[in-house]
Amino acid sequence: MNRNVLISGASVAGPALAYWLGRHGFHPTVVELAPALREGGQAVDFRGETHRTVLDRMGLLPELRRIQTGGSPMRFVDDDGRTLLRLPAEFAGGEMEVLRGDLSRVLYEHSAPYTEYLFGDSITGLDETSSGVRVDFRSGASRDFGLVIGADGLHSHVRRLAFGPEERYVNHLGYYFATWQLPNNSHRGLEKGSVGYNVPGRLASIGVDHRDSARAGAFFVFASPALSYDRHDLGQQRELISNAFSGLGWEVPRLLASLHQAPDLYFDSISRADVDTWSTGRVCLVGDAACGATIGGMGTGTAMVAAYVLAGELARAQGEYRTAFTRYEKRLRQYARGCQAGGGRTGKFLAPGTATGIRFRNALLTRPLFLKGMLKLGEKVSSTVALPEYPAVSSRVGR
């Protein structure tokens, strides 16, 4: 069998899969459109026994604990900055929270001895043959691989090429969100974590960078039907955000002013991927490309679990990819559905649609037993699958 495996995407699922494939004697190549690893980004979290097991088997727990943020407590305020609700760090941060960019770097470093990385390139064509997949790249190169794995997120390019248009598989959940960085010198009284301000259907928040108190991050959420816009046009996205939050009080005008100087704006819908089957021929999906939910769907932990299982099943099936893909999906589909269900509640929690809804949320979350129950539920949902042992069959380093 051709053990050369091409993975599209170098965020979380891609490098994690490359690590495990390398440990099992495959030859992974990761292609990433960005010119280098993306730094910073939103915090991501891990919670529950299943997440811990995967991180422990990768040997990552000590390193991630050293670089964890310590969690991100949340505070909601009124127009005058008076606190209405406080949530503890573990509510959003789980057992361990790290910045996405830091996690990506750690996964890259652990997978690099086994993996060829191609930055600044992307897949433009897939042609399956009797023995593999002929892949065309944006750079003009063409290469043959035994398998191709889409680990390129909710807006997966591999899924579009191999499965069909995005609109078949990605469902809008009624909200949009935006993040960007800004200096912290003009925002008084900020403390560790984030401070948020609600009006019906909208949230504006700001949080201090846990490593650099001179930096802060804005996080906005607003309710909206599906919008038509260019995902590469930052000017158009800034206009959508400004229009949605025009006329609001608190710190919103200052935050909007910083938006127009921010070079790192990230804007997207809160959506969910629903793919009937995660593989077609020699192409398979992993992480958000297969079963993502933009925020609140435990996507990072699910991606790490899925990478472990997919690589393990390929090794267990001795490269018989049809058997491996079937076992991988059978083992994880229900687990992934349970995790991603949280994504449908995230927008409504962060930006309830009515003033009554905002007051009701705040009242519920001031009850310790209710808050404790929500935390326990997250741990339970993330730990509903038993992970088999997949002994590594190769200690190979390098290609």
C-alpha cells in the first residue's frame, strides 16, 4: 500500500493526525495555505477523561500545563460597567485552556520529525486512481498519495472538492462572531478574563491577554440570518460588524474604533458541519471539516480524539482504508454529534435575543448548583467514548 498520506490543514487536527500517522509508520505530508503557523487566536479548552487520555498518550500534558492560560473568568456588566454576573474560569476554560496558536505550535513540533510540511500552498484538484490520489497544488506541482485527509476546518476546501459545495454540509446557527486584537492602554479597570456587555441579540466583550497585559482582545457576537459576504474582504466584514453594533453604549464605540486599525480581524458565522459520511473513496474528513461547530462544540478536543482514532484504525487495518474509515466513523459519529450539539446553544447563551432572556440567563447562572451542573454536563459529554489502545508500530524519525 502507498503509505504517503496528504493532510490539508495545519491548525489542530492536521498536525495531531500527522503525529499519530508517523508513529504508526505512515509518511504524512501537511499542506497549509498560510505562509507559516498561525499565532495567537482564541483560547481553546480540554475537559473530561477522554481528552486527558489522548493528551497523555501523546505526551503533551506536562507541556500544555506549563503554557495554559489558567482559564478565562467571564463578567457581564451594564451600561455603566456595574457587574451583573460573574462566571468562574473553568466555565469557559474547562480543565485546561491554552491559546489555539500555542497548541498548534506544540503539535507541529511533536509531529515535525515524522512529517513534511508545505506552507503557503493548497490543494486545487483531486483525481482518484486505482492506486491512490493524484493531487494538484496551487504552486503548480502534482503528486501522488495513498490517501488524502481534509483537516481544514468548517470551510474545508478538501470537502468541497471531494464531497460537494459547502452549502450542502454547513448549517448556519443564527449568529456571527468576530475577534481582533487591540492595545489595552485605553480600557480602564480590565482584569483577568473577559468583560462583556449585552443588549438583545448582541454581545460586545474585551479580555486582557494573559501573557501581555498591554494587549487585549475584542470578541463580538450578534444574531443574524445568513449573510452574503466575501470571506476575504476585511473591509466588508468591518462594515457588517459596525452596522450591527452602531449606537450602543459602554465601551462599544472605542472597540469599534479599534476594529478599523486591526489587521488580524477574524469574522465568521456560528455554524455546524453535518456530513452524511466522513469519507468518499480515498478521501476522509477529520475535525471541524467532518463534524465541527464553530463555538461551544468542543471542536478542539473532538479533533484531537478523531486524529488519534483515525490514525489508529488505519494502522490496525494495515492500510486497508475502507475498513479503517468505516471503523473510525462508527466509533466516533455519535460522540461527535453529542459534543457539537453545544454549538447550537452558544449564540443564544452569549447574546440572548430578548432583554428577558438576558435577565433569565444571569439569574440562572448565579445559582451555584445550576452552574455546577452545567460544568459536570460538559465533562460528561466529552467523555462518552472509550478509546482503544493503538500500539505504535514504528519509532521511525524522519522520512
